[in-house]
Amino acid sequence: MSWWVMAVMALVTFSCRFSFFNTLINFNFSSRLQRLLSFAAPAVLTAMWAPIVFMSNGQTLVATLWDPFLIAGLATVLMSIVIRQTLLVVILGMGLFVAMQYSVA
């Protein structure tokens, strides 16, 4: 891929994202559209984590309840409900996953 194609793609991506953060252009979305857009972040995050947790080997669904991906994912969800500090939850969840990886291997 040539450099100018990448530059154009970067310019288009930047302009789309910048338009939402720019104070010169004011967007007023309807309440229905705002409610619809409120589901975008959870949907994208679910699309990212679900295959990792439930298909950790990349091919099939996890067949065991002792899979480190599944246990660390469930523990992280429970910790996020109890602990309201996102960084701490991420660190604890990653620590649990790494500890389980070394205990299984």
C-alpha cells in the first residue's frame, strides 16, 4: 500500500473523529439518536472481549470451566461491580489471568 493511500485514510479518520470534538461545529442529536449511540460502546467492547473469553484457543468454544480466559474475565466483571476504580480492576484482572496462565502451564 502506498504512502499516499495511508495518508488519505489517516486524514479521513482524523477528520471524522475531530469533527465530534471540535467546538466550532455544534452537533445536536435527537434524544432517540443519543439513546441509540449510548449502546455503541458496550456493543463494540462486547465484540472485542467475547471471542477472546469464549474462544481462547481461536477455533472452538471453551469446553472447560477452568479456562484462564473465562475465570479471569468473570472475576474482572465481578471486581468491576464491587471496585469502582477502573485501573485497579484492570491490574487485578490481568494479574489473575497471568497467575492462572502460570499455574496451568
